[in-house]
Amino acid sequence: MTDAAAAYEELKAQGLKLDLTRGKPSAEQLDLAAPLLDLPGAGNHKAADGTDTRNYGGGQGLPELREIFAPFLQVPAGQLIAGNNGSLELMHDTLVNALLNALPGAPTRWVDAGRVAFLAPVPGYDRHYGVCERLGIDLVTVPMTADGPDMDEVERLVADDPSIKGIWCVPKYSNPDGAVYSDETVRRLAAMPTAAPDFRIMWDNAYAVHHLTTDEIEVADVLALAAEAGNPDRPFVFGSTSKITLAGAGVAFFGASQANVDWWLKLASKRTIGPDKVNQLRHALFLEDGEGLRAHMAAHRELIAPKFAMVERLLAESFSDTPGVTWTHPKGGYFVNLVVPDGLASEVVRLAKEAGIALTPAGATHPYGKDPQDAIIRLAPTLPPLDEIENAMAGVVVCLKLALARR
């Protein structure tokens, strides 16, 4: 332990101030979309159908932008809504609407149904949990596998409990473990019997085009499979341009069955007179089409893939043969999931903080901020420059070595 402790003291003496907490795009990635700021240009405010984007209306969003994203989100353009910045607000509003207004196929409003619960595959996305916690929706954990949530457990839980109204899903390059749902998992989610007739899949396809390799991995079409299984209203599909163009000025998307879209638009009309169509127009002009979107994301990949490779290299050099230490090897998305021996994650995060390296809290990948095994650390390598990634990960290695030595 003496060597590990000495290395840690040397680390603290460096006076670092590094951050691997959240999956934000770097400044260089944001610069890729700099031309957006000059669009649509003076006098160029008309959409393809002649809509004056400066004015009210157009609750479903511009058709030309929906056409670009429809195939990537696997939602027909006519069943896709383009909104304002951030898919999280669409997810939040969708759950609020379900609580206060009966969904298509629902016997009652959720708020009148007594207990409302959602399944939360773990490890998962803390902001999903936060929405439920704020709205009083209970969270029931189910374990994640390499193919998605443990479907035997999911099917067991939803078959008998009508209070379980939905499940959170990040089907491609899941946050934080990078898992990609298998076709079989998607089929079972779409077709499984549920005690709740108004059960919904919150399908957060946040990383639909965020590939770290040239292999564009696809998942099965949940909307089509649900319709084939007689459950057309089950999926709610979400996505956004937040990690594509400008995170602070993006466009979010909601897709679903026609009945769900009609329900959502009717309720939204009481909240807004239309989204920011000027921003939608500038996105359509900037991306142009699906190939333009692909080319733009290839430029993202060139910037961030080396950062993930750096994380992989430093972890492999130190822990490739260390019992209890594993990590994911994502082919897309924004995170690496580091698993340490039970009971050590919080200690590694604490040691890193004292050395000037900010990591996501150890329990953030679980509901209520509590990882029962205290074993998971989510690493987010996209925001810092490559040299800072190297310094931060070298520091994480030192902290983990010290925690292991002390144990």
C-alpha cells in the first residue's frame, strides 16, 4: 500500500481541477455547428411549405426537419413532433400529461389510479429517475444485461402489477453501460402482456446517431413491433439534437402512434402556441438531409473517439488482470461504465475529489442515488480536451489502486 499511498500524495500535490462528471459535448464539438448561428439569414424565414417561421403556430414542428430525423428515430415523419430544446422537457411533460389526462387506452388518469410505478433498468440515467422522483412515481429496479433489461424480470413484474405503468429505456449505446438492445429484447418489450392497459415504454433514443465506429449499429423498430403485436400506443419515442448541434439551442423530438400524437398535441396546445420554428429551420438548412447528418456525426466521432480510446488504454494498462475491476467498451454514446469491487465506488469518487478530479457520484446510476453494491462509476470523457482526459484518467487509476490496496 505504501507505493499506492505515495502515488496518491503526488497526485494531490499537482493541484488538479478536472471534471469527468457529465456527458457534455466539448467546445470543439459545438464549433462544428457554428454555421447555425448565421442561419437562416435575413429574409430567409420561410419553411419549405411556405410557413413564416417567425410567427405563431405549427405545433408539430417543421416537416422538413422531421423528415430528416424520422428514419434515424424510426418514426414516420407524420407521427413525429419537433419541439424546443431538450428531450428531457418532453419526457417530463409527457409524464405530467399522463398523470393529469387519461392516455389513449387508459381507464383513468394516472393520478387517480393510486400508486404509479416505473421500471428502471440499472445502471441507468439519473435524470430519468429524477423526473419520476419529482412527480411521485415509484421506481422499481431491474438489472441490465448486454442485450438490454433482464426481460424475464421485466415480464414477471409487469404481468401481475397494474400500478407499473412504464419502463425507461435507452435502447442504443445506453447510459452509462453502452448496451445495445437486441432485437429479441425489443420484440419482448413490444409484445409482453401487462397488467396495466396503459403501460408505456419511454424510449429515449438519445444516441441514435452517436457512433464511435464506422459501424452504424441499429436497433429493432419498437413502434412497428408494438403495432404488429397489437400494442400500437405502447412506445413513446424521444430524441434530440443536443449532442448533434448546439446543446443549448437544439431541437427535441417526440414520436408515437397517431393516437398518442393527437393526444399530446391537443394537450400541448394549451401550453404553447408553437415551438421555435426559426431554430428548426436553421437546423434543417444546416443538416440538409440524412447524409448531411451522417457526415456531421462523423466529424463528432473524429473528435471524441480518441478520448474513449485513451480511457480504454489507461484502464487496460493497470487493471486488465485485476479481479473485480471491469469496464465497458462502448461502440457509441457518451459514457464508459467502470465497475469496481463492491463497496469501493464511493471511496474512489471521494479520493478523486480530494485530488481535484470530479467524478459522477457513485450512486447516480441507480434510483434515489443509491447503488446497493456501491460498485459503479460512470465516466464521461467527451467534454475535456484529450490531454485533460489523460491526466484525469491517470488520476482515477491512482485513486482506484489506493482504494484496492487499503481494502
